[in-house]
Amino acid sequence: MKTFENEVLTFDPLSAKSMKTMPEKLREWGEAGFKVVSVVQANAEGRAGSNIHVFLTRENTSGEKEDAA
């Protein structure tokens, strides 16, 4: 059975530095074999504005099975 590795990246659209690094970070994860499967904008707790969450996945090729939590 195929298994997958998943990651979540978070970017702050109110931070110029965070938004400037977004393309570079996505390129790095893409080169590592990850692909974007979803992007969600969600309110940050206790802050005006919201964060951008980018969900990534790639097939686990190590052959090791991980138990779901």
C-alpha cells in the first residue's frame, strides 16, 4: 500500500519578509519531491488578518510504514 509524507507551511500575508520567501520555500519543497495539494487562508488567533497555510504531500519511498495517529 502506498503511504505519503505530509507537511504544512505557514505564511503571514501581513509580513513582507514571509511573502517574499514563499516562492523560494515552495521551490525548495518541490525540488524535494513535494507537491501542493491545498492552500487555506485562516484567521490567526489573537491577531488581525490571517495566515496562509500550504499543505504539501509526496509519496513515501522509504518503504517504511507509519501508523496513523
